Amino acid sequence: MNELKDKTKKFLWIASIFVAYAGVIGFTCFIFEETMQLQSFTASIYINGQDWNGLENHIKLMEKTQSTAEFWIFSFGWGNPIMWPAFLSYLESNQAYIDSLKRKLGREAY
């Protein structure tokens, strides 16, 4: 009986470490996603205000955030296997949005 109890404790200990690790990774990825989402909303304000210099600077910020998020999610995101595909998809969508902003800036600013 004690052997089963010890094995159960060991299993639960290992499972709790994995869940904690996945939670830290998933939460960090989630914060990146929220940051990129807020930056996307802000870009539309620059466009509505026709502030092309502001948009140009904002795109640089978005690219920096995208690059950092890609590094984190590609390096560690697999540690949360349930959310990893969603985070990868969001990175792809965000990059497409950045590319479309650059095209918009190229048409409007000059």
C-alpha cells in the first residue's frame, strides 16, 4: 500500500511541475498576444487620424514585439501544447496585419 502511495505522490509531483511550467509558458504567450492585440487597435487610431509618421513609428514597435514574441513562442511555446497552435496562428495573423499596415503606409504617406 505504501508503495502505491509513494508512486502516486511522485506522479502527482511530476504532473504539478508540468502544469505549473505549462501555465507560466501559456500565461507569457497570452500576455504577448494581448500586447499585440492592443498594438493592432492603436494602429487603427493612427490611420483614422492620418498620422502617418506616428504609424511608421508604431509599426517599428509592432515589429519589435512580433520578433520577441516569435522567439519566445517558437522557443518555449510548445511547453503548453494545448495553446501552442493558437499562439502560432496569432503570430501569423499579426505578421499579416503588420505587412498590410506597411502597404497602407506606403500608399498614404507619400
